[in-house]
Amino acid sequence: MAIFHVATNTPPKIELIRDWLPRQPWGPDDAAEARIVGGFHLDDPEGEVGMQVFVVDLRGENYQVPLTYRAAPLPGGDDALIGEMEHSVLGARLVYDGVSDERFVTVLAGVALTGYGQALGFAQHDERWYVVPDEIIVRGHGAVSQRMAVDGFGVSSNNDATVFTNDQIELSVFRRL
């Protein structure tokens, strides 16, 4: 379960994404017209890292943009830093490319291997609790019937995907959908 806040982000997430997309080898030359068409949240088992995956449309082409939000720098994550934003409730947040954040990859692998999906989101506003649904519904295929390691991944990339491989599984994250 994830707790969401009725909050504003400065700059807005789409502005960070628009600045970052053209700098990626798989990204467009210009993303000024990019818009978020949907997304979903994942749960950090330790409750420290915010995780959100966006689908961004740019002139009919869709990109998958996983982000993580941290209060402290991601160790070794300088190249993965997308930018910084001020969350009106949580304060300063560092925004990272999710595929470069080991916590995100671990959770994504867990979701992919199980029947679980995105985070169940709740927000408290004016002393009432609200469920906050995501625009995109995700669910793993649920094929795992025993414990499986979802960490210790090696990483390789090409223009189509970032591929994570450990001694038991291979997980591909496609940027262009």
C-alpha cells in the first residue's frame, strides 16, 4: 500500500521528463510537446523510495518512463539523475531514471514474476481517506510457485530495451512502446 499526498511538485514531473527524454539515445530529438497519458505506482518494501512508471505520448509515439523519487542521493546514481523537484509535503526530492535504481528493478521483477500489480494508493485529505487509482493497471503473470531471487542483476542496453539478468531470470524494460 502506498500513501499519496495531495501535493504539488515544482517543477512538475512532465517538465523533468521533457528535458530528459531528448538526451536519451532512444529518445526523440525534441520533447517539448510530450504529455503524460497514464501511469502507475509501485511499492517500495522499505517505504523510502517513491516509484512511478509513466507512459508519455509524443506525436503518436509512446515512451515508457520509470521514475524513482528519493530524499537522499542514489549511491552511484549521478548518471541516472533526471533532476530535482520540491514536493509540497515531502520536501526536496531527487528524481532518477528507474531502470538505474536497483530498488525499482527489484520491485519490478517481483511484480513481473507474481500475480501482484501496482501499489494500492491512498490519500488523506480534509480528514478523510480516499483511494487513488492509477490510470494504468499492471499485473504480473503469477507463474512463480517458489522463492526466486529478484536482485543481483547485470544490466545491458540497446536502443529497444534495458535488459536485466541474474542467475534465474531475465527482465526487459522497453522504452518505446
